[in-house]
Amino acid sequence: MTGAVQEAAIATREHPPPSNAAATPAAATAATRPGRVVGLDGIRGLAALFVVLNHIFERAWPGYPANPAPFWAAWMVYGRFAVIIFIALSGFSLGLGPARSGWRYKSIAAYAHRRAWRILPPYWAALGFSLVMTWYVLAQPGWPVPNGKSVVVYGFLTQDAFSQGHNGGFWSAGSPNRAFWSIAIEVQLYVLLPLLLLLVRRVSARAMVGLVAAIVVTIGLLGPHVALMNSALVRFTPDLAVLFAVGLLAAGIVSAAERTRSRPWAGYALAATVPVIALMVVKGSAWSNLNLFWLDLAWAPAIGCLLAAIATSHPRPVVRFLDSPLPRSLGSCSYSLYLTHMPIVIAVSYGLVLGRVTTGTPTFFVLAAILLPVTVCFARLFAAAFELPFQRHRGWIPLRQAMSARLRQLRAEPAVLAGRWRGASRANGPRNPAGGRCRPAHPRPVAGRARPASRPGAPVPPAPPHSATRSGMR
């Protein structure tokens, strides 16, 4: 990306660039023969954590696209890597089902409903949270404050089609959460998926990737010279479509022949990674961050081979690590972590730390100590309320039934606990020296009052007519 593309990239949401946020895919962990693909949740979790680290990094060492950080932290400037991992993983996860059934969806309407049900409720809840944080807690200095237009633009996921407060215009809208740009991109790719599957069925998966790559590369080459294509480069980041297509291609590994599955995909991924890293080291961070379009395309083969390797459980130590409790737990709330972390990072960074702690390494460690646990814990709570229920219940009726059952359970729990407490109190009452329970003493009658003839009790049944009392037997 050179010339006008570089300038436009700096002047738009990508300054700070898409490395500032990564779109966590809404695609749920898929299953292969005979079970789920082990390791996908771990990849999501680690990528989401990398996003948070990237945002902390950029506030500890400002100066993007340059990288003034020490060598041990320099890698955190490349937050865009999490974006392409998430997008490729979305294509891979959504392609697993069709790959087992001849690259077909049983119902396009059902597919659209599942995607909307999975993506929109957490996104709209996070939009409300971001607006509240921006309006009533702290807006990021130097960025437009969101307004009513922002609610409309972001609510309908059209933020990438309109200016985000930089170029003016009627639909110019401040961003409540600058990470949301990639959610709109991902939704656009969901719309594109049925067409990609049609190309796979009619031609082949490789041809589909080749066609998408050819279109995107043409846009990239003509972008600096054609205003319309330059705008498409900046707003819609078409390079991510290639990553999505590569992920879809990699999903075919689940139905491939054993000869294809047994290939050294991890070795292929490593071989494709080395040239990209060498290029980034030689050119430096400033060049790399200003040429994200071409760098994303360069990463595509390595990521596709990595996904194929994970799907075939190789290398086994890596897969076991990805399926360990911590990465898997992070993966279960990775979408919520992506959606909600940015307003928290802004509030803590600009409201509590920056200006009070020395810029650089001290700021990084202070922010990391605060933000990593806070954002992860908040994401888990947010996911429990707005994400996981929509994964477990695939419609309004089962969701309402589950919520009603839960409310009834919550209402019944205090009475059950009180009953258990009373029972425990009786069981643990005072005991006599022999070990038995003591009977409560009956109160003595007050002086001056007659003792009742007998205590009230159950009525004594009358004796049968033929029976005789002891006084009559004389």
C-alpha cells in the first residue's frame, strides 16, 4: 500500500490501524470426524488476549507506525496479526459443515438466522455498553464523541460504509468503540459465503481462492491511481476476503483423503512463515504497518496451512497446549473480550494511569497488571449474560423457557436455603449430658392463677356403651 493508500490509511480508522482491534469471529467451535476440532478455542483465546496486549502497548509506547518499544515488547505492535487469524478462523469454522456435505448448506435461511442469532445480541449489548462508557465515563481524547448518528450507523453495522468522523459529511459519526469496524467486515464476509460455496461446488476450492485473490490484488494495484478503489481499500479492507477464502479452503481438510490429511501441514506453515517474518524484520515496523494490505496477503498461506495442521492434530504438543484450560477458557469468551475491552482500556489508560506513570515500560506493566484481569473478568460476566445463552438456546422460545426456569429456581432458592437452615438448627439444638437432645422446659404457672386441669390436646374418644368403668365394678 503506497502513495494515496498510505495517506488514506493514516487519515481513517486505521490510524490507529486495524491492529488496534481484532474481530473475534462469531463462528462457534466446529466439530470434525469424530468430534470437535481440538485447539480452535485456544487460538481464539490467545488471539483475543493479544488484542488487549496490543492496545496496552500502543498506550505505553505511542508513536505508531514507528515502534519505539524495547526488543522484548516490539512484537506487540503487530496487532493486525490477530485480525487475520480471526478472519481466517471464521472462514474455516463456517466451512467445516459444508465441507462434510458437498459444500452445501441445507438452508441459507437457517444459516442466516444462526449467524444473526450468534453475532447481533452480544454486539448490540456491547454497543450500548460502549456508548455509556464514552458518554458518561471517558471518551478517548482527540477522537469525535459518538452521537445519535453513531447509534444508527453502528447499530445497522454500516460503520465501514460511512466516514467515522474524519472526513465530515452528513453521515459522519464518531465511533463508540473503534474495534467495531471489523465486526462489519465480518458480517459482509458472511453475506459473501454462499457465493464462495457456489464457486467451490461449480469449480473447486482452489479456483475460488484464486478468483478472490485476483480481484483483491487488482484492487490493491489500482487503488493508488483510482479514487474509488482507493476508498474501497481504506474502508472495506478487501485483503481480509482472501484470508476468509483461505480459511474456507483449509476447512476441506476434514473431508480430504488420508493422503492429503497426512501431509506435513505444520512444516508447510513454518516454511511459509519464515519469509514473511524476514520481510517484516528487514523493512521494519513502520513499513510493515503502512503496507498491511500486502502483508495480510503474504500471511495467508501460512495461516491456511496452520489451520489444516491443527485440524489434523499436528503438532500434538501445540494442540495439547491450545486445548489446555487457560486458552480454552479464554476462547469461550473471546468474542465478548473483543467487544468490550476497548472502552475499559480507554477509561483506565486515560483516566487513571497516563500522566501519572512514566511512559514506556512502567506504564506498560501498570496497565497490564490492571487491564488484563479486569477485561477478562468483565468479558466472562458479559458472555454469561449476552453471549452464552444465545449459543445454548437457538431461538426465542427455548431462550424464554430457559430464562423462566432460571427465575423460578432463583425464587425458590431462598426458601430452600431457609428450610435447610431451620432443619440444621433443630438437628444441632442443645443436648443433655447423655448425648440426647434436651426438651424445652414448660413454663411454670404464674402465682395466683389456677393451673389448667389439663393441657389442650387431641380429644379422647368416648368409651363403647358396653364397657364399664373401674368405679362401676362393685
